[in-house]
Amino acid sequence: MIRSNEHSNEELSEKLKDRTEFITFHQSFGYEDFIEGFRPDENGQIRLQSGIFKRICERARENKEQNYYLVIDEINRGNISKIFGELITLIEEDKRDIYEVTLPYSKEPFHVPSNLYIIGTMNSTDKSIALIDVALRRRFTFVKMEPNANLIDYSKARDLFIRLNEYLKEKLGEDYQIGHSYFMKVHCDDDLDFVIEYKIKPMLEEYFYGDNEGLNGVLKILERVDSEEPENDE
């Protein structure tokens, strides 16, 4: 078992470094970027080049004793059918290492190894999530990450976090709750003031656009923080 301390975390990070790739999907991202396609090289010549998914699959197949990880941030912002192409079927668990397809550019047979884990992240408040939910539901295991007040050390920030999310959950629904990451690096009142003014307020104004009553209610919660006594960082 790996102990939860700074030294072991650094060791774990170093071990995973060569077996992990991180990428962000966006509207212009396509099959040629993800699987393979013809791209100019450093000499300006057009050549067939492997994309990030094909490269990590090849590495995973060469080292079956180790697990490999592809982390896709904002997975719902990409055109899934355009990016995965014919490989959308091969990422299913029961088709790994068994079924293969012929890639259209290289004409090579290709399969997805079972020791490659694809981890996609998305924001549940993003309306585009509905467009991919059906396509990916049976191919991915979905885990909902709930806001966790225990990860916030500074007590005033933690109290604000809890009050805000209680209000947002009641007025807008649980998907609109604020994540704990906004407050995890808050260690004093100055940090908290900065987060409120430049991160939380703009987001709340967007949430309650056109709803003055709702906005006034949530701003009163923020005003309570300003009126509280400064707190020493413990």
C-alpha cells in the first residue's frame, strides 16, 4: 500500500509519468489529432503521423504488465464520433484485445489493449453533456464527484462553501454547486477575498442572470463573510 505523504506522492507521480497522457478536447479536435492523419513535419513535408491515442495504445501493447492512462479533460466538448471514428466500438471492455479494425489511413490492423484506461472529465452543468451521454454511457463507467467540504482547510472558506452550496442546491439544483477546488488553496482572509471577488462572484452572476431575487440572495451570503471578524490562519 502507498502511504499518503509527500514523498510517496512524488514517487507515484514519477512512476506514472511515462504511462500517462493528458489531453483536452475542443471543437476543432479531430480524428487526425487523436488516431492518425497526414500532417506537416518539421521540414514541411506531409507525412502520416500517429495521434495521441494510437501512440499510447502502442506503448500499452508493448508493456502488458503495466497499466497506462489517457486522461481526456472536457471530453464532452469534442465531437465524439468525429474524434474516435471506428474505434468508438473498440473501447468497450468486452472488445479490448479481441476485436480489431483496419485504420483508413495506414491500412494497419488496430485494437485497443485492455491495460489502457481512458478517463474523461466533464462539468455536469455544461449543456453539451446531453449530446454525448447516450453514446458513451455503455462505454464508460460514470462517477459523480460531489463537492467535499473536508478538503477545505480554512474554516471561514469551508463555512462559506457549505452555505453557498446549500443555497445553490435549493435554487438551481445540485449540478450547480460550487466545487471545493476554488477554496483548497485559501489560507487567509486575503485569499478568500480574492477568490470571492474574481472567481465566485462572476460565476454566480452568470448562474442568476436575469434573476435578481436569486442573485441578491446569494450575494447576501457573500456579504456575511465580509462582515465577519478576520480569522488567523491556523
